[in-house]
Amino acid sequence: MKLSRNVGIILLIIFNITIDQISKVLVRANFEYLEIKELIGKKFIMQYVDNKGAFLGMGSDMNDTLRIVFLLILPTLVLGYLIYYILVNKTLDKLSTIALSCIAGGGIANVFDRIAFGKVTDFFFINLGGIFKTGIFNVADMSVTFGMIVLIYTWFISSRKKQIK
């Protein structure tokens, strides 16, 4: 039995939200705040932190009104439109649809944290030395990043096909 396109999109968004929220529940239940656990030496660690801001803590020093506008209301409106766009735009190729669904799911998961807890739970950190060192991030951030990489790839492939014609 083949799922309808819209059901598949909704399920992918829900899957991204669910995986993220399960990971955050497990971290909050099994870590003390700021506790560090090495997974692969000091290269890949987990550390439970709370982030009141957005990406890499940006906006965490904003006053409460600005934080509500820029980290709750605006993202909610953008995510609502993104979901509408994905569902209505039948011309999107499969990879773009998957990418946008992952972005929506990750975004919703982090907005949910901000609504439910007033902050986002982060816990992954990668340090491969030199310039490849991340901030502390979570599964929702990975969903958004994966979606962005796939989206850029599909746009690049699409523009290459147009140049060839």
C-alpha cells in the first residue's frame, strides 16, 4: 500500500519531532545539568546544556519580549507557512520535499522546547581539532542541517541540469 504524498510528509515531520523529543527526554533523565560524557574520547562528547537563544545561543541575551517575537512567534509563522508550502506545492521533487520536511520537523521540535520549557535542550558536541569544532547541538539541529544540505544539493543538481540543456 502506497502512502499519499501528504501523509508521508506529515509522518516525516512527526518522525523528526519524535526522535528529537525522545533524545531530549533521555538526556534530561540521565544527565546532570552540564555533565559531560565522552562517547569517542574528547572528539565526540555529550553535555547537557540549556539554550535560551537560537543557533549557538544567539539571542539568549534579548529581553523577554524580543525573545518571544523572534524565537517563538516568527519561527512558528515561518514553520506554518513552510508546512503549507510543502503540502500544497506538488511540483517539489522528492529530495526537496524530504529536505523541507526535515527542516520543518527540526524547527517545530525546537520551538516546542521553547514553548514547553522556555529553552532548548542541547547535548552533542564534536571537536575534530583545528577549525572543525561545533557548538553544542541536538537532534532537531541535525534534522535542520541535514535538510539544508540536501536542499542545497538538490538546487545545485537542478541548476546543473538547466545549464546542460
